[in-house]
Amino acid sequence: MTFDAVVETEDEGVFVVLPPEVAAQFEKARAPVNVTINGFTWESTIAVYGGRSYVGLRRGVRQMARIEPGDTVSVTLEPR
């Protein structure tokens, strides 16, 4: 499934928040997924915190996918 999201930052974390309809497709927190942004794919898990589901974006991932906080990106999630 693909959706558009703004790359957000809070404290030292950088992430994209999943829309509720996308998060509902995954049955549990920490669901393993393949994430693709800007043609770069990596393995991750869905985190749930404070009622939001999101995927964290480590520095190396951001560099490889060429994204920065504030960017609007197209995110593709596939279950692993």
C-alpha cells in the first residue's frame, strides 16, 4: 500500500506517521514491513506510540533515500 506523508521530527526522532486506514491493515504493533521511499527499500517495523503508528527513519535511511524532515514523500509499505 502506498500513501503520501510528511517526514516529521520530534526530539531526536525522524519518522513518517501512517494514516489510520493504512495502520489498520497491520494487525499488530511492530509488524515487520518493507518500506520504500524514493526508490530506496529497507526492512523495518511499525511502531505504535501515543496512539500513532509510524515508521522511524534512521540517518542512514534518510541519506540513502535523499529525504529530510519537512519533505513530503510517497511511502510504500509491504508486509514481510
